[in-house]
Amino acid sequence: MNTSYDIEPLLESLEQKLDLQIDRHLEGGLSLKLNQKYKIQIEFLEDRIIMSSILGELLPSRYRQQVFEDALRANFKSIVHGTIAYNDRNKFLIIILNYPIIPPVLEEFMSLFDGFVIKTKAWTDALVASNTRLLI
């Protein structure tokens, strides 16, 4: 991961928080699996850090319209810990967080990471339970 800023403190904090070893020679970014259920991808770019996660598959149905409405309401309410989006090609609901502050401030990054994980878990679990109304 070649960046103009030092990401070592971020990686060390993630390792400590998640109790795992991170490969420092990965090209492009990290893929973290939490609780064998939630997959978080983190990409370190020159001018930003991008976190993303697939929340679940969302096939055409009446329920899909409700999820779209709930996601729009959630995005309108706050995008601080990620924006909910839909990938039409793969039929996946996803969440993306774009963190443009360079150099990254460790405490701020860890706070955003924690919020992103909480939002990812909530939306993933709500999709499985077919009830996203509780999230808005």
C-alpha cells in the first residue's frame, strides 16, 4: 500500500482492535471479515481512504422498493458513517464511506471505522430479517 502518508498507526490500531494480523504488502487495500459474517474492504488511496461492504443481495420484489426508500431516508438523515447504494449489475445493496482527510487522524479514523462497522452490521442484519424500517 503505497501512500504519501503513514498508514502504519492506522493498521496497528486496526490489528489491536480486531485482534488480527494485517499483511503490510497488500496491493490496493484490506479485506476484513468480522464475526465470519461481515466483510469490510478498506482501500488506501493517495488522497483518501475508502471503506465499503456488501450488505446483501436485493432481488426485484415489492420489498426492494421499501429498502430503497429506507436507504434514501437513512442517507438523507446522515452519511457520516457511510452512504447506502445499490449496484444494479450485481443486485447488491452496498455501503461506502469516503474519508478524504489526509493525513488521516487516528482517533477520527477509528471513530469513523467503528461507526461504519455498526451501520454495516445493522443494515446487513436488517436485510436478512427483511425489516429495514427499524433503521430509519
